[in-house]
Amino acid sequence: MPKDLAFANVTSEIGTLRRLLVHSPDSGLGKVVPSKAQDWLFEDIVHLDTIRRKEYDYYTKILLYFLDPEKIKGRLKEIDTPDAKRNFYKPAHKDFYRSDKVIELQWLLEEILEDREIRITLVASVCAIEGCSYESQQEMMNHSPADLAKIFISGSLSDKIMLFPPIPNFIFTRDIGITINNHILLNKPAKKARTREALLVRYIFFNHPLFADLRNNIIELPDTHQHFLLPKEGDDRKVTLEGGDVMVVSKDHVLIGVSERTSMEAAHQAVHALFNKGVVKKVSVVKIPKKRDYMHIDTVFTQVKRNVWVMLGHFSKKAIKKDDADIVQRILEGKKEDHKIKIIQFRKKDLDNPVYFDNLEDLLTDISRNDLGCDEKVRFIYSGNNEFPFDAREQWTDSCNVLALKEGVVLGYDRNDKTADAFVNAGFTVIEAKELLNQLEEGTTTVEKLKDCLITMPSAELSRARGGFHCMSMPLLRDPLDEK
């Protein structure tokens, strides 16, 4: 892979995307069974072949067309013929696309396992986590790096023999870490099902030559003193953090969510680490209800343009005022107030005097105006067009979880019809991924020409995995936004 001067640097959510980490759906997704689905953080079992051929493959092609067009332009018919057997998409195959812009984690894992010392250590670590026998550990050492990478991710080499559970959430690469300027903040997963993910990613970042220049810029959050005495899950004193709760909204400002998956203790540690290392000047902690509906802050809102955000209307000013009207009744009924959103902003130069925001819209408006220097009116596109029951239904299928390929051009799910209507009402065009790929292949449009556009992706099965395209991406490099 060629080395760039700036291999990793992210200073916004919407600068033109140049490099990211992904993981395509592996055979482990096809091994999720109903009895273990919730333990493995899935609400349902999904159809693997549909996810691959009819959904995620479109995501790969769109990413390559935007980030690394030489790998795909003029080849769509060739790579999708039955005879090609999807080899273009398979990390261990010689015909794999192998892009240094759209980077597959399984490929990186396979490459570091070529080193015998790393292979020995990582096999021992995985076997310790999974409680493997000594005999299994020794047998694993006989596998090739490609086969071993597959075993670590899917739990097996065949459909008949499983050595340990798969890690089906590995497709959600946002959660493994976050690039903040030229630093990488690694996660500490809240759920046991994601422990092996964190281990594999740690080895990749600290051992793969791609990240050699970044090793001194990798931030790991330490556990609290005597953390092993705390309950397994749900205690805010534990240090748990996932990338879906971290947003880089400007070069000086990061948002950290406190949620079902990220604890307050982790948020506090991240604030101090980012300030002490001089990474940013401002951190806003956004505390959302600890509900599976929301999971991370990027399931509640994401950015589309400097002055445009998509968000769940339940946290709008109007909804909060309506909610406050029956506060007396809730108090009389003994109901807690932890369903509200709470926002506190810390500034490095004045850490003892934080700033509070009453609602999400005020925070996002402040970011657009004061961090990004936007003079235009700040606009909000609401999930489900803010219509009941579509607002909640479509937020559940990740209407607020869009990925910006460049400012104003975002990827979302095709099933969120009312949210698409809201985009149209806000002046955006909506185009299906398949149609866009045809236009790009025929040359009737280019990625440079696309503006203010929602690209809708097939989503019947992918959406059932509980994560959108913001979740399925870990940006490593974005262009800086032009100064306004």
C-alpha cells in the first residue's frame, strides 16, 4: 500500500471522505441463532446471502466509486457475474479489491498474522477470552494467516464446526474506535459480545505497518481502580466507550455520548485525555436515555451539511416543551426523569465553568454557527418527517444514522420513506444506489456533480442488524472543511 503524508486525520463529520475502515458481512452473521441473538446484540436473525449480494455489496461499490474509482469503474458487469462468485468482495481471495482507501479489517488482520510472534500472542489471547482447550490452541497455530483471521472473526472455518461464537457486530466498524484529528481513540466495549472485536482491533492498530506513524497517537482509556469489583454491566463507574458515541464536529470540538453503551466515567476520562494531549479544545458530553432504541448518539442525530442535521424529533425544543407540560403528573406517578437528554460542554481553557444546553437543537445550532462559521439558517430534518408513528419506526431502522461521503451527500436506508420525504422537503434529491451506480458507470454523472443528495441503499436485511451506514464506517481521513 502506498503511504500518504496524511494517512489518518478527521476534523469533521462532513468533510469529503478519503479513507475508512470497513468489514463486509462474514459467515458469522449467518450463524446467529434465535437463542443467542440478543446475547450477541442482534434483535433478529438475518439472511446472509441477501445482506451480501443485494445490500452490502452496493455499499462497497458506492464507497469505491467515491474513494477509489480506479478499482471499480468500468467493471460492474464483470465483478457481479455469476462466474465471478463474489470473489471481488472476499478479503482472502486473490481477486479481492484490496483498496488502501476502503480498507477491510479482515485483510489487515490476516497481514499482521503473518508475523509468528503476533500470531502466537493473539491466538493465546483469543483462546484465553473464549476458554479454549490447550489442544485447540495448539491446533489453531497450524492454520494459515488467512484461515486464522476468518476463525477469529466468524468463530469457525466451516459451517459445521464452531470453535467459539462469531462476532457479528464487527461490521459496525464505527464502534471500534474514532479518528480525532490525527489521533485514534480506541473503544472499551460495554458488552461481552464485543470483547474480541476490541482485542483484534488493538492488535491491528499497534502492529500493522499502515498505522506505524500513529502509534504514539493512539489513546486507550484505563480502567478505574478496583474495576473488577463493579457489576458486569450497567454501572456508570465502569469505563465503557464505543465509537458510535463519539463525533468529531470540528477540529477543536468533539461530542461524547453517555448512553446504554458509553459510561459517564469513560466520558470524563476521554475529556481529560483529549485535553491533556492537546487533541481538542472543547468537548460536549451528551447524555441520552439508556434505551436500546437509542444505543448511541449517532442513532439519534448525525450531520448532513454545515447547517443541516438529521435528528429524532423526540429531542426537539417543541417536544421537550410539550414533555415539560406534564412533569407534575410524572412526579406524582413517581416516574423518573432520566428519559431526557442532558448536555454539558467543557472547554479546556476554562474547565471549571462548563456550559449547559437545554436541548439538542441548541447544541447543534451552536456547532454550525460558532464552530463551523455558518451564516445560513440551521435546519433540521426529522426522522419520519416528525410524524407519529413513523418518527419512532424509522429511527429504529436508523433514519438518523447517515454517513456523509462529502458535505450534503449522505448514505441512508431506502426503507425510511418518510425521512426521505423530509429530505426532499429540505431541498435534497433522493436517488437509489443502483440507479446512481448505473449513472456513474455510464458517465451520465460524476461524484463531483452530486450535491444535496440522499443516496438510498437496499436495507431489508441490513437494517435488522440495528445499525446504519454511520455505524458501518470508521473514517480515517476526511478533507478539512474550507474556512467560511
